[in-house]
Amino acid sequence: MKVHIPSPLLSYTKNEKEVEANGGTLTEVLADLERRHPGIRFRMIDEQEKMRPHIRFFVNGEQTFDLSMTLRASDEIFIVQALSGG
């Protein structure tokens, strides 16, 4: 399925803004992304297997917090990283 990568994570995908990944759940897709682009998963998921606070996942335009969400091969995932600063 198609996964859209935010600018802060492009260094992991060799500047590819859109990559392919496989999996039946969001967890499996993230594992496949990690296999294809080592180090990217840790920027999105913490040591307790929770989404990092600055990361959001959208599947077909709908925000989800459920990493076990069932996905279809035709789904499109957008990873959004919030910017912060002061």
C-alpha cells in the first residue's frame, strides 16, 4: 500500500515522499517500513509500543490511534509529524 512520509522522516527513505509497504494492520505496515527503511519506526513508535505524541496516522483520510487497525492493500496511509518550537 502507499505510505506518505513527512519531511522530517525523508532521510530514512532517501528523500522518497511516497513509499510502498505491506501488512494487514498498521503495526505490520510499520514493521515492513522498518525492514525497508531501518530506523524509521523508532521515530514514530516508542519503547512501550505507543505512538509518539508528535506523530499522527491517517488511513484513507481518517485519523486513527489504533495500531491494530485492519488494512487493505488499496488503503493509503499518511504519516503526519507535528512541528513544535518556541
